[in-house]
Amino acid sequence: MKKLIVAGLLVAASLYLLMSAFIQDFEVNKYKDVASVKEHKAIAEGWIPALLPPSASKIAETHERDKRSVYGVFDYQETDEAALVKQLTPTHDANGTMEWGDFLFRVDTEKNHVMFRNKVPTANVKK
């Protein structure tokens, strides 16, 4: 019986170690508006860009705790579109990506929807 318990513990520990080695530790956060983002200090943490328009809603972000990879989305009202786009700089890629600070953006002006991610630090880029 002791051997069975020890074997079970070894299998469980091995599975835990394997899973933690291959599965990243992600956190997903959702915010209803800019006030909620500020309340949770998501901008200060670097998970949400500070250029959110006042009408931003349906804000969500996913970040990888160890490597600081950030991916997110938000919607906005058309009245904020010109001011938002004015802050962004085109990257001149074929996909219409724009940048601001440490973030890259894709703006869908038809749906008033923005996808963003942080720029990959050059030290983490594989050659």
C-alpha cells in the first residue's frame, strides 16, 4: 500500500513539473470602462496603454506574468476616433499596424474596435 501511495505521489509531482514547464502563467482581466482600468492600476502595471479614449469600453487584456507579453482589446465611440488615431504612428507594414510608446495597435474604424499588444523586447527575440 505504501508503494502505491508513493508511486501515485511521484506521478502527480512529475505531471505537475511537466505541466508547469510547458504551460505559461497567464492572467486575463476585463474592465467595463476607463475608470475601472485606473481603479485596478492596469495602466501603471503596463497592461493597458495610457492613451485609452474616454469612451473606451469592453476593455480586456491578457498578460503573461513572467515574460510580460500583453494582448488586449477595447471598443470606443466614433467621437473619439480622430483623437485616438492622431496619437498613433503608422509602422509602414502591410497589415496597417500602428504604434504608440511600447504598444502596437490595429484599429478597425468600421467597428470602432482596437486590438493592441506590447512590443517584444529585443532581448527576448530569438535569432
